[in-house]
Amino acid sequence: MQPTDETSSDPAWIDYADFGERFVTAAVTKDRIEAAVAGMTGRGMTIGPFSLGPAGLAGFVAEGKVGKPEVVHSGPHVTFQVTVPVSLALKVMLGGKKLRLEARVEIDLTLHARTADPLLIVIDIPPVTPPDVSFVLRAQAVDAAGELLLDPIAGLVQREVAARVNGMLADPQARRSRVFDVEAIVSGTPSVHREQAEFDWIGYDEFGHRFFSHIVTRDRVFDVVERMAGRPIEVGPLKTGPGKSATVTVRGNVRVPQLADKADTPRAFDLTLPVSLDITVDVLKANRYRADVEVPLVLTARAADPLLIVIDVPPPDPDDIRLEFKAHGVRAATLGALAGIKKQVIAQVAGVVRKELADSSGRTIDVAARIGSSAPRSTPGASESAEADAADSAEASSRT
């Protein structure tokens, strides 16, 4: 888990469902949509030869290639309208006469970022139909017989282009480039889901809940709290006892925390913060103590505005803090009981921990910033590059 550099002392909480939709919206951008279909760019396309008219009076063949897809509109619910251009050169044979024509073809795709079981983002594309294919033929000096052929040629081209584009989109490599297994990306392991052709769709709300339960794991949270190990604890000198005659000095440090999943509470953890202290009570002479302190805390992974993950930790209650003294010498043990320093030490330790927890920047991940910092490097004809860029993006945004 990589924390932010800024303090988030008073986050505005949002629910997991809202986080899920915001995550998908932030991750699936215009550039990444274009990168997801970039593998079509430069692909060649041959249509025909076909015979037309009675007894094959005429015929044609078309050759060309696919241009760079472009997002022309983005709509609600992470929906994008994408236009894929195709340039075609047609050779038409009519009654022994050859005609060379040029056509501009555009395919309208609707791409929808959907979420699927177990924790997938899938760029879903419905099959292309002939009406989704626009066909503009640039023809010059075509006689009446030739004009009669334009409509059937257009219909054939629309049908064949739709079939070929569907084949390109169904290609296993192209399909893989549109499936992002967030959990596998974060874990750095191969995904067993990216070869799927069928998916069990889930809503953005369920995706948000699963994101926290699958990604914000005990091990990843421990990576954060483990950094507290070795933090110094220094208290005093304090005046205490009758007439403030005793001077108390406390020096110590935090040991390795102990973390466990909180029973029956998803996305929450029980944290025990062990602290070792050397305590000196100076009354005429120095009296030394060894103290072991355990501070119980509850950590909860929460979502915050605009797109943050915050490990929320309420401050400790002094009454819940356990402290055990080990006095060096009989006089020190007696003095400890008389001086009543235990309560003061607990209060001071609670104050130090409370101050440490007041700054939540070390427990906050700005997901939106991490998604935005990873721009796709879309290269025409390189769907694997687009796939890798999208994976890098998801990893940067989701790594906790």
C-alpha cells in the first residue's frame, strides 16, 4: 500500500458502491478505450470477389485496411461511442469494362465498461451489424448500368465489413486486451479469467464492495502498520507523586504490530500495538522499570471522497491499554506502587499514539491520482501494448 504525501485529517466518507462506480469511471478513460481497440489499426481487409447481376454480369473485389479507432462520444455509465474507419479500393468489372472506385467506410462501435465476477473490468462490445457500417462510395463517370450496381455493392460491403470486424473483436488476443483482472494485477499473478468469452456480470456497487474485501487484505494492511515498528516513544520528564517530588522519564519504542482479521466485520482488522518502555522514576535516586504496553486498535478500510482508500483508526481508549511493570529492585517496586505512575504512563502513551494517528496521510491512498498518473502508450497495431498499459494503470491505481 502506497500512502499519499498529504494529510487527510477529516475525510468525507463515501460508500463502497459509490467508490466502485467512481473507480471504473476514473480507470476507463477515452485514451484507454482507444488503446483497448488499437490492435485493429492497420489490419488488412479483402472483400470478394463477388458476382452481381443476372448470370454474374458484373463482379467486384475490395481491398483496404482499418484506420485508427477514435472515441467520438462518451456517455453515462462508462459508455463510449467509437468510430473505426476503413479505407477501401474497389475494382468493379462490368461487361468487360473495369471501374476503379474508392470507398470510405466507418464502423460505429458502442463500448461499455462493465464489471464482472470475481473482480474484473471488461470492455464489452456488442456485435457489429450491417446498419452500424456506413458506406460512402466516391464514384466518377459511372453510367446508368454502373449506378444500378452501387446499392448491392454497398449492401455487400456493409455485411462483409461487419463480419470481419466481429472476427477481429473476437480474436483471443483482442479479447484479452479488453479484460482487466484487478485482483490478479495487484497481486502480480497471472489471471485465469482473461481467456473467458462469457462473464457473470456484477454491478458497480458489488464491484466496490469486492474491491475492498479482495484488495485491502490483511497482508497489505500489515505492510502499512508494520512501518510503525521502531517508532520512538518519549515522555517526560514529568513531575508526579506527593509534592511533585518524583521525576518520571519514559523512553521506548513501538515493536512489530500484531494484526488479525476482525471477526464478523468485513474490511476491519484488530491491531495490537506493542510498546516497550524503559521508565525512570527519580526520587533521591534513579529507580528503573521495564514496562510492556499493549495498545488495542481497530482498523477499518473505508472509501472517501473523491476516490480515496483510508485505513481509518479511532484513537485508543486509555482504559483498554494494558501495561505490565517489571521493577529493578525492591525499592523500585515499592515506589512504583506508591507513586501511582502506571495511570500516568498509560495516559501519556495513549496521547502519543493519538497524535500519531491524527495524520492519516500514511494510511491514505489517492486512487484517482494513481490512475491518472499512468497514461496508456497506445501504438497502432499493438494490442498487447494496450493491454500492458491498461494493466499498469490498474496496478498503479489499485496497489494497496
